Amino acid sequence: LGDVYKRQAKRFGIAEENLIVNGTGNKEPLGIMNSGIAKSTASALTYDEVVKLFFSLDKDLRVNATWMMSDEMAMKLRSVTDSNGYPLFNGDSIFNKEVIIVNSLDDNTILFGDFSYLYILIRKPLSVRVLTEKYIATGDYGYAGIERIDAKITDINAIKALVIHTEE
């Protein structure tokens, strides 16, 4: 059963991440993308747009800032270069700030900010119950889990977003 527990824990982690990023605040946490953070838009992913996002964050908040993006966006950023042809993204940082991959983010969105202003609260710890009655005839197991979490950005100016809107 150890492998089953690991898979179940991974599923809960993915669901938690999605709620913390995209939650609506209606019977779920208010996610980062719906919390009122400033979002700039661009029609193309360019070096200049990433530079604008970097400098849109207050210099005091840039000290501890981190980039957050999906795998897909990180791959797109690999092809972005400055005017001398040097890549913007060297594999683990942009402008010496760490890049964290969060696949719950939309593939056309980059977040930059000081995520220490994001608080995640565990209102009710995860509890999992084995369901045997429903599956007794087949000898299988089912699992029911519940957890209550909340998330809050205490300063919406601490995180900024760049959303690329491409016409297709």
C-alpha cells in the first residue's frame, strides 16, 4: 500500500497547488491569479516584456523575488535573447533570480514577486479513510480524503504577472 499512499499524496499536492494558484475564493482558497495582483499583457513574449515585468516590482520586493512559470513557458523563454544574442533564461535563473516551475499556472503566464507574502493555512489537516464496503465484492480498496486549506497574499503589490495573449 506504500505506493498507493505516495500516488494519493501526489494527487492531493497537485490539487492543492492548483487551488493556491487558480482558486476562485468560492468554497476554495482565493488563488494568486484571482487575488487582485497587477497583470500586464503583451501580444508576444519578448526580452523587453520580461524586463518590464522585472522592474514593475518595487526594488525592495525584488531582493527576495522569484520567477514562477509553467514548464511550457520556461521552454518558450529559452528562445528569448537580449540584443547581443545572449539567452534571457540560463536554465535556473533570470536576472539572477530563481525560476520555479509550477505547472498549475497557465502556459502563457509568468509571475514575478516575493512569495513570502503568500500565506498558506491548513485549516483542517489531511485525513484519509479507507473505503472497504463499496469494494468488498471485488477485493479492491477505495480512499476518501478531506483537507481544508486557505491561501492569502498579504500584499498584492508583492507579486506581478505578465500574460501573453497571442492571436491564433
